Amino acid sequence: MDATIRVNLVNLLNEFNKLLVLTNNDDEEAKIRKNRRILFVLLEEVVKQEIDANTTEFREAISALREARQKVEDAKADIGKIVDAIRFVVLAAKAVDTIVRVGIGLIA
Amino acid sequence: MIILVSASKKRARGAVIFLVLNVMAGGCAQTNPTGEVGAFAEATSSYAVEAQQAYQTINRVTIERRVADLATESDPNVLGKELVDAKTLQNKDTLSPFLDGVALETRLALLSSLRNYANALGELSSANYKKDIDAAAQELGGTFQSLSSTLAAPGGSETPLSAEEAGAITAAVSAFGNAIVEQKRRSAIKEVVIQYNPLIQRTSRVLASGEWDALGDLQKANYETLYVEDVKAYQKEYPALSNTARRQRLRQISESYAAVRGAPIFFNDLKKASAKVGDAHQALFNAVSSNNFTSQDIVKQISELGALLKSLSAFRTRFENQH
């Protein structure tokens, strides 16, 4: 229904634009432009109604997409933990080395 | 680890070489997921940017069309009324964006969210942990060598590890670390793509709805009106123009006409690209569901999305500064 109204409005606008090119009479031009202005107000309104009707669907998808992104970020952080684990072992081994050195020092 | 250092050198060397070969053999059997997932991410991100800019362009050209219409008005009272609200001194509809408030913000936010998801997926597929793992493994090998030297010192109970043996430990940890990362990366991509495929399909359907047809109709009417007003202005002004100036004006009119012809193609391509994002994610879903990270279908869908994006970008670049 909306699409039919919209297409008819666009076709009418197209016809008025053709008329505007053909005429050289200032009064006729003014009338054509006035009608064209009215048609544009109607066209904008019809398109806006169509847009507004869809807005809820758009809004519903946003939070789910944000959650999806967070999940990917979490997975990335989780993979980074492998590097952290190796670094932790390095730190642990260094600590053991230090303790052993101290122990050997005490024995000697 | 300390047990490994304390073990006999022969056994340690044998175990390390065995582990390195096993891990490397396992790692080589898998393909790197970076390619197609990254290409999907890049194409989806570019699509989101084009779609966001399309909304802004509709606003800009709609205002231009209203201004062009107002420029033909000769009644000063009408002019004043169209531009300024006498009571509030705020802009009247002529200068107001066609789309604003919740309607615009919601669409831009959805496209940003889609873009962020795609970018995060792309980063997950291409993030390079190898350098960090190799550096950490190198440090670990050095630390073990130092530890074994400490244990072999007078009063200690071991013989020190050779540089070769420390290198073998480094290689083993590095190979293990990288293999685990790739395994986890694949598993995460698979889980995310499978879990969120219905959402991406829904988002793609919403974006590919008839809305672009409606906006395309408005934009074509905008461009057509701007073109006609260019022609009308030329009809009135050409007697006073030099031949060079006339040719310049006619070239401008030709560009206006190109925009009229191109607008329906642009919005049709935008609609197709919106659907193609869903198709490409579906192809990704089909591939990862059978533990593959590449397929002919993914390549085909992303290639088609790329061609649409090229067309969208060409139109936008050509007409973004027009009028």
C-alpha cells in the first residue's frame, strides 16, 4: 500500500518536472513548483512512515550485535592468556632459580 | 618443568624432539583461518560505512533539493516563512535533515554494531600471538638454562643444560603455544559464527528490507528535481553566457543527469549488499560447521559483495560533492 502510494507520488513528481522543463511561463512555473512542493511533503511523509515502522526491528538487533562483539573480544582475551601462562612459568622458573641460588649459598 | 630439567639429558632431548615434531605435524594439518574470515570482516565493515554514508547523503541531497526549490521563490514573505520560524527563530523544515533523532541514530547504531562485530571477528582471525609466544618461550629456555646452571654450581646436584637443549625447550614451548592458540582461535571463530549466524541473518534481512527502495525513490526524485532546476536556470541564463560558460554549465547538467540515472542503481546495490552480508556469513557458517575455514561459496559471496561495494563507492565518490 505504502509502496504504491510512494511510486505514484514519484511518478507524479516526474510528470511535474517534465512540465516544468517544457513551460516558459513564469506563472505556470510557480504553480508547478507549488504542486511539486506539496507532492514532496507527501512523499517525505510516506517514506518517513515506512522508516519509522522499521525502527523497532533495527533497535532490537543492536543489543544482540553488541553482545556478539563482546563474545568475540572475550575469546580474543582468552587466547591471550596462553601467552600470559608461558610468561607466568618464566616468572616461576626465575623465582625457583633465585631460591635455589640462595639455598646453595647457604649450604656453601 | 623442573622435573624435565632434572631428567637425564638423553631422555629430555628425546622427549622434546618428539613433542616438537608432534605439535608441528598437528599444526601444519590445519589451514589458517585468517583469509576468508578476515575478508568477510573487511567487506562487512566497508558495507556498514557505505550504508551509514548513504543515510547522510539522503539528508544532504534532500536539503539541497529544498534549497533549490526555495531559490526559485520570488516572494520575500514566503522565503522568510520557509527559512525561519518567526516565534522560535529556529530553522524551518527546509533546512532540517530528512532523517534525524531516533530513526537516524538507530540505523547508524545498528550499522556501527555490525561493523564492530565484523572488525572484532577479523581481529580474532588475524591477531598475531606468535611473536609474543616465541619471545616468552625464548625467555623460558634461557631461564631453564640459568636454573640448570645454578643447580650444577658447586654444591648443586645437576649438570648444566647445553644451549642446544635449551633451544629444544624453547622450540617445544613455542610450538605448543602456537598450536594451542590456533586451536583456540578456530574453536572461538566456529562458536561465534555458529551462535550468531541467526542474528546476522536477521540483521541482514532488516537492512535489506524495502527501506532502501523507499529512500531510493526519494533520492531519485531529489536528484531529478535538482537536475530540472539546473536545466531551468540554464534556460533563463544562457543568452548572457559565453560559449565556454555554456559548455561548462551543460557539463554540470550532464553530471546532474548522471546522478538521476545512477541513484536507483546505487540504492538497488545497497539493498543487494545488505542481503549479501547475510549470504557471506551463511557461507562462513556452512564452512565452519564442517570444520573448514574456507570454501568456494565464501570466496564467491565475498567477491560479489566486493563488486557491489566498488559500485557503491564509485557512485558516492562521483556525486558526494555535487550540488
